[in-house]
Amino acid sequence: MSFRTTLIIVTIFLFLVVLYFFIPKDNQEEDQNVVEKIGQFYGLNRQLIQKIQVTFSHPKYFDQEASQKLVHQSYTLVRSNKNNWRLTNPIITDADIQKVNQLLSDLLEKRIKRRIEVASLFEYGLDDPTVKISLLTQDGSTKTFLIGKKTVNYSIYAKEQLDSTIMLIESSIIEDYAKSPNDLRDLTDRNKSRLKDNRKRVFDFQRAETTQIDILSTDLKIMLRKQPDGVWQIIEPGESIADQQMVDDLLFFADALKGTVVQVFKGFPETEIRIRFHTKEIDPAVLILRQTKDNNVYAKTRDKETVFQVDDHLFKLIEQIR
């Protein structure tokens, strides 16, 4: 074999090696069979979502030009009834339902381009994500989506917090969720655009000052206690770290609970669940919930006889904690 022939073979070999290592793998290996949308894959129905919590940790993985254009502000939206949403953080105001629905579509309708098994989250920016999007559903479960680094083909790495695999989705998710309160608030005249919410607040307690929560039923007692570092811990039954998001949701929904007055009883029969919220006060605030056989949920406080019919999302959240 001549030197020239050998040189040509070596050159071709090196060219193939360069192609293998430098052609973007995301484009090369994209699974054409993965066409499910996020909402379908994770079983999320937008009508059952009760809370949207968006947390921007930092603009670490944004390019400088994009970072200057985007809002890096965390915010929380809560469904106040079937057709209305409210901003509860960083301000409390009514939200524009069309904008909230678009926000949900921007996540749930995103197609999963590819799913990847990885050993470490670090190189994908998912160990310390730029954005976290948490969706609390009516049954009390929460799905939290972590958004990491951008990659080729207008894609970005993402992961459901409890899922063992990561996924590639459209990188527009960052721009979709980079909103300010003014972007989401309802600027219409509520008196003209929607019916007045006649429900009344059921429960009043010092949510921020709560240091212990007892959940009591006929067959179970759960005690949650806030540690000096702010972390909630399960004291009974057994000792373990509690799901912090779930405890925060329990406190929020108990504080925001509204209902329609149905009847005034001298006593509250067949109580199923009592929740005691302990603060610095001597006596805890007590919320009583009861679910009937037809799945209606009623609530009252220990010190008042008024009974309210309420939505079932708080009851289901408590059952999940159980």
C-alpha cells in the first residue's frame, strides 16, 4: 500500500471520528416515536389544576441578551373557583383567566422531543434549575417541573422532579413563564365581566405563625412540627421529613378556604377530620372537615356553629398526607 493511499484512509477515518463527536447528539438521536405532550404523559388535566407556583432561582443558563429581556420574578396563582384565578404572590389580585389558561397550555401542550436516562443532573442544569413550575391538582398531588440548560434545535432540558428520566422540550418554555404580575393580572371590570363570588371565608388563623399541625381522625393521628430551621417534620407516626410543598399547600388552602353557608348546627355530627393549627396562642385554631357519602365536603371551626359547603381540594390534600 502506497503512502498516498494510507494518508487518504487515515484522513477519511479522522473525518468520520470528527463527525461522530461533533454533530449534535440531540439531533442525531432524537426519538421520533416520542410525540406525547407533557399533559398527556403526566396525566394532567388543566381543569383540575388548583395552583400554579413558578420559582425563578436565577438566570444562570440564560444568554446575556435574553436575560435582559426576560422577567425573573417568582409568582403564585390559585384557582379561587371554577372560572376564576387569583395571584397570591408577590401581590394579591385577580388574574386574567385567558392568560392563565395560556400559561397552562404553554406547559401542558409542549411535546416531549426525547426522554433520556442520565447518571447526573449537573451537566443538564437540572441539579440547580433555572425555573421550577409546580402544579397542584384537585386530588392534592403536585407535579413539579425543573427547567435547566438550553441545547441545540431550540430545545431545553427539563425534568419532573420525581421522574427518573429527563426530557427535551421546546426552549420557549422560559419565555412562556417569564411573567410579571402586570402580565397576569385581570385588568377588566369585574362587575361587568363576571358574577360576584358570594362565598365566605371559613377559617381565620395565623398561617405564618403556625409551628405545629395536628391532623386527627378516628383511626389516625398525624403531627407535623416546624423545626427552628423552618423545615417541617413529621413527629407522629414515626419521625421523618415532611413534604414541604404539601405542608405549604395545606396551610395556604386552609387559610384561603371559602364556602357557602348551608345550615347552622348546634353540633357538628360525624366529624371525620379535625385539623389543629398551633401558634404562640394557648389554644390552637381548629378546622373541622366532613365528607358525606355523596362526596360533598362541609367545614366549620370549633368555636362557631356555622357550617359551610366547600370545594374538596383541601380534603383530598389532607387525605394524601394521611
